Amino acid sequence: MRFWLSGSFETLLDEVARRGSWVGGGSAAALSAALSAALLEKLVPAPSARAAARRIRRECLRLAQDDARRFAAVVDALRRGSRPGFTRALREATAVPLRVAELAQDIGRRARRTARAIAPRLRADLRCVAHLAQASTACAGVLINTNLVWLGDRAFAARVRRRLRRLA
């Protein structure tokens, strides 16, 4: 697995576009959340709020790579014909977009709390923070629901969906 986050934006986009790449929607959702957190980090006035946004950004970057690795494990289990391995890998893969959705929701909450504390000329960027976080949450939700259908495990799906509802 190539460590595609250490290069240029062009390298990143090439990896997303490359056929056979494991960098897909989950990684894109995590990167969207990371961009949102980075922009929020720049905008918030309090050092503690900047540090919190930086922690979220770093976790989202880790999740972007983790998603690609975990999805590769899902495909590998499918190719081996291992139903138990596939189920385990897909459950683990579902945890990534679920965490991304949680972090993106946290970014959105932090952006709303910040609105009054920043200069009016910066509020357009703050709205971009919110929109990027919303996009990340929506993408993560699509991936989670797809995985749950693929798994066909009603009990697991119910637990995950309860966790998703708590985010709303």
C-alpha cells in the first residue's frame, strides 16, 4: 500500500483516480473532514480550540489511510472466498466511516460555536467548514449503509444505526 498522503495534491488525486486503488469514498470522506478541520483550525481564535481542530485533522488523515487498508482487506477476504474473514473485515471497515462521521459532526458543532467569535470577513470560510463537514458526514453515511446491506447482519446494523442516529 502506497503512502499517498505524503506527496503533493496531484499525487493524492492521481491515487484516488487510479484504477485498482483502494483509495475511495471512505478516504475521500475522511479527507473532506480533515480539510474542514484544517480550515477550522485556521479560523478559531482560542489556542485550545486550534489544538482540538488539529487533533481532529490528524485523526481524519489517519482514518483516510486506514480506510484504504481496511477496504483492501475486505476485497482480499472476498477473493479468498472466506465468509468469516469477509464479515470480520467489513465490520472493521465500517468502523472507519462511522468514526469519520462522528468527527465531522464534531467539526460542525465546533464551527457553529465559533461563528460569533470570528470576524465577519472570515464567516464565509466558516460556512465552508460546515459544508465540508456535512459532505463528509453524508458520504460516510452512504458507505456505512452500503456496508450494512452487504453484511446482512441485522443486529450489527441496528447497533451501527443507533450510533448514527445519536449524531443527528
